[in-house]
Amino acid sequence: MNRRLVVFLQIALLLLMCVPAIAAANGISMELNKNAASIGESVTVTGKTAPTAWVPIKVVDEAQNIVLFEANKADDSGDYRIEFKVPAVASGTLTIVVGEGSNVTAKNLTVVTGAPIDTIAPTWPSGSTLNVSDVTRTGLTLEWGAAVDNVKVTGYRIYKAGTIIETVGASNRTYNVTGLSAGTTYTFKVEAKDATGNWSTTGPSTTVTTVKAGSGSGGGGARVDKTPTTPPETKVSKLISATTGGIISFEHLTVEIPAGVLPENAEVSAVKLTSNEANEVVPEGMRLKLCSDVYEITTTGNRDFGNQTITIKLSYDSSKIAVQEQPVMHYYDESAGKWVALETALVQENGKLYAITHVKHLTKFAVFSTIAIKVPDVNVVKLTIGQLSASINGKLYTLDVEPYIDTKAGRTLVPIRFISEALGAGVEWIPDARQVKITDAGKVLILTIGNRNVLVDGTQSTIDCTPEIVAKRTFLPLRFVSENLGAQVNYEDVTKEIVVTR
């Protein structure tokens, strides 16, 4: 009897040793790099599954709401790694679930109070430059692109010859330098700061020489300075990366080229036409209406950008604007030999007036005094992947849940009520059918949670990413909804910023 008991125990022990091995071979494992984390703190999930398999991860709160969803692909050995930040809506204990169907595993993560200390300084995108314009004997204007940060950039610091001369907020990316000496060479640099006080150290810099003094006095009367002066530059060129885009500035003109607009790296040039050159393209009857210099913008690549746009900002002389008229940017239609008005926005920066427009091609540009016309209202909505901050026409808002990317479909999902209402559309939730109904100027879109079939004005079509509910908010594919509402969507890879214009 004792011998039978020993044999039985040996068989049971062997089974216990084999069962975990079998489960590991057919299942999925998971490890967290920490058991507790603060809101905004990064958590890394690692484990093993089938080779090259997609690994979805869901973060579920105590009320069983999915507050975060991401996915990543395992490597050829079955190892996977997913990193996420604890969302702002989280509290208490979160359940981290990886896998799908019956092939899942889960672990708990405790959300602790208090934000983690941010020790990562802002960084600068590749190709960032510090541009100079409006150079005079005693001053100039500096302009730079945005730095990026793991949390948020909160300000910039401007240096002259290694000494801090000014600190500005994150929304200010231009600065007027004054009090310089004529004919003197200066080096300027800009660095970025985050909310914790971390400063970047690799910001863009530039070296520039102010305009030489052209006259002097003394000895009882005016004296003409016979020293030859260098003629002012009339052209500036810059190599622009197709991947990162860039900014080119020259005197009163700024051209901003977003990432992805150029099909390949190209040199972009801006030339200020002389008076004689301008007279050749500006008819005599329009010369009295001209209230800016005439600039020609060219490129070594294709000067037509399809559906993509670049931004042109040109300062103008307000004293030349006639009564009941307004400054309007125009482009020169070379085939028709005439100037064509563009939709123009007007802004004031650092005491100067600018006309701003968006164009899909390069040619000559100028600002003319034009009879006031009604320009349609334009809504500009900005969101950032993984961040709660958003804006509508420059006014800041805070979202309940961050926009995220469905990595399987490669689509961006956003809280639909915010984006639809920002574009002027109506949103209705139909609880029994778990559907979202969006109406706009007679157009009706109906999308169903978890279903790829959609209705557009009664016609069924299929999308490649299903609508989801995350943290009690309905998330829909941004590009599908926006473009069906007549909006344009642009995505900046470096900053992960989404800009929706309508």
C-alpha cells in the first residue's frame, strides 16, 4: 500500500512540473517593471508569446473601464515590450491585461498620489534652426521652431554670446533683439525649458552681423562717409529636409514648410524683387495698392505640393491700406499674367503687422490693399497623441482622455464629441444600438461601437478601425470623421501634433 502511494505521488509531481511548461508554450507571460506608479509615470510591460504575434494591452480601472489600449508586435523569438504612461483619469488599482480571447494574463498596478519627478529635458528636432530677419544697425528678429518634451515645453531662453538676454513663454517663438552696435558680429542661441525646470543644451544657434553705419559727422559740418558699403542681400536659400520640414526667413518674409510636404530634400530660396523687377509684374494700376515688398519663392524640387500646404507670412505697411479696404495676400499667376487674391489672416507680432496665407505651390507673393471681402470662418483644432491638452482657434482646452493610435490599423482615435463640436457638427449617442450619430449641414454619419460598418447619408461603407469606448468616452477614427465633415487633417510626426482645419 505504501509503495502504491509513493508511485502516485511521483506521477502527481511530474504532472505539476509539466503543466506550467505546457501553459507557457501555448500562452502569454507578462512582467511589470514596477508594481506602483504615479499619474504620467512610464510603466514597461515585457513578456513572451508566440513569435511575431500582436500583443494587445488594456489598462482597466476599478470600475472596469478601459482607460488605455495599445498594441505591439512580438519579435521572432516571441519577446515583446510595451511602454505606457499612467493616464490622468486613473486612480486606485489598475489591472493590466495582455493578450486576447482565452490567451490572456493580468497583473495589478497601484496608482500612487503625487506626480513623478520629470528629469528629462526638452529636445530639438533634427534640422532645427534659429532664423534671423529684419537686420538693422541696432537690432534684428530671431525666430525658431518648437522644441519637444516628454511632458510639455513651457518656455524658451535666448542667449547672446553665451549670456541670457531674455526668457519667453512656450507660445512665443520670435524675439526682437535691440541695443546692438552697427557692423558688429553676434552669436545667438535658444534653449527650451519644461515645467520641472529642465533645460535643453543642444538648441539651435546662429551668427549674424548687423548693418554697418553708413554716415557720420564732426569738424563743424556734415561729413559724407566715403567708405564703400556692402549692398543689402536680396536672396536667401536654405536646404529643407523632406522628413522634418523647416522655416526660411528673409527680411519681412517667413515661409514655414511642414514635415512631409516636400517629396524629397530640396533647396528653397526667397528673393526680394527690386523696384524695376516688381514693376515688370505689377501693373501700373495696382502699384498704388501694393503695401509690401514683392518676393519670389522657388525650390530646386517640385514647386506644386498637391493637397499639402505651406504657410507664408509677410509683413505689410498699414499706412498704405485705403479706407474700407484690407491687406490681402496675392500670388502671381504666371500663365495668366495677373495677381490672384488668397484667403488671408492678419496678425500682429512684436509690434509688426503680418498677412498670413496657406498655399499649395510656389511663385511670387505680395500684399495689396483690397476691397474688404468676407472670408469664411475657419476652425483650427489641435490635439497631441498621448496628451490631454488641446486647442480650438488658439483657445486651450483639457480633454478627459488622451487621443491615441490604434497600432493595428495605424489610425488615430479621438474623443468624438470634442472634435465634432469643435468643427460645428452635432453629436448624438444612441445607447440601445451603441451608435454615434453625427450631423452636419444635412450630412449624417452613423458609427457603431466595435463595428467597422458605417453609414454615410444612408450608404454603407467599411472603415479599417472600429470605434471604441475608453474611460466612458467614445473614440472614433479622426481622419474618417473629419474628412467626411469637409475638414483637412495634418499630422506632425516629430511632435505627434494633429491639426484639423475646416
